[in-house]
Amino acid sequence: MALIEIRDLKKIYQMGSEEVRALDGVDLDVERGEYLAVMGASGSGKSTLMNLIGCLDTPTAGSYLLNDTPVEEMDDEALAAIRNKEIGFVFQTFNLLPRTSALENVELPLVYSGMARRERRQRAREALERVSLGDRVDHRPNELSGGQRQRVAIARALVNSPSILLADEPTGNLDSATSNEIMDLFDELSSTGNTIVLVTHEPDIAERCRRQLVLRDGKVLSDHLTGAVPAGAG
């Protein structure tokens, strides 16, 4: 049983009298532990697909099983619960709270899930150590570099031990050297068994993933392995 099973997924928007098919019949299986890049030009449907995989939106038609749970039938409350439990999000703009420390930012998903303060503090510290920021727990975002902010965001995404790490242009606001550091971290997380779906328009970033899905006009144009060597192999 694949972690993600998508069949004939469609998302159609009505723009006045015009019908926009943002996704037009996508099939996709993602196995546990896969490292997948989703690519495509602006308007190809990659952001729409990410929003559907991340349970931020619901499809117009088609089916989506996440961990054997039919997502397309869920209401907003159930979608919020599955987002918090199953999915860790990493965004291009980091989405950190500016007036709170790195530790408090990473704790947030655990606050929402009702975990006791002492346990969530411990979990948040461990997540920050995992991304090499154990010495920055009390720093606020404005006291951190762009790369460090993204590491905090990745720690926050990991803290709930989600089924999927979903990253939307995670290197889009970073210089090339910092981008490489962040991708090294994703490679490392992949090598320890994390399932990663990464949306990017940058071919050199997508080449780091082991599989590439390319969308065009809401349809799958290609789906292939890249030949990237898993971190820690060979």
C-alpha cells in the first residue's frame, strides 16, 4: 500500500464564464521513503497538486488516499487534524513567528495537538538539534540567517514525526551556497527514511531528488527516476 494514492485527480476553478482546469486527471503513487520533486512552469498545476496533497484544499473530482485514508471525503475539521498529524510543511518564506524564539516556533504543531509543555519542549529541542541548531534555541528569526531560518522551519515540520515532509520552493529565498546546505539536509532526512515531496522550478534542485514528476497544463508530462544516489549510499 503506497503512502499516497491519487487517481484521476481534478481541480477545476470557475473564473466568470471560463473553466480553468488547474489539475486535469492526475494519477500518482508515492511510496514511503520516496524523495520526489514536482516540477513545471507557472500555471502547470504544481502548487494546486501540493495544496491537495497537503490537505490545504479539496479536489473537484478524483480520489486521494493518504495512509489508506480517503482525504477527498473529509470536512475542514478532519483536514486540519490530518494536516497536523500526517504532514510537515516547509515554505519558501519560512512562515516563522517573528517575536518568538526558534524553540517556540518549532513547538507550535505540538501546542495545536495538545501535548504537555515539558514533553513538547523536549521534542522541539531534539528537532532543532537534528537540523544542527541546538545552540540557537533562544534566538528569534531576526537573529538568524536565511539558511538558519529555513532550518528552524524544517525542524518545525519534523517535530510531529509526520508521514510526509512537503516542501514548497524551500530554497527559493536563499543564495546558492545556502541552498546547497538546505538540500544536503533534505538528502540526509531522506536517507533516514523520511518521505519528501518537494516543489521546485529549479532543475539543479530537482536533480537532487531521486524521482521527478513534471506537470504541464494540469496533466503529468513525465514521471521518472533521476539517477540521484541516496545520501549515505555508495
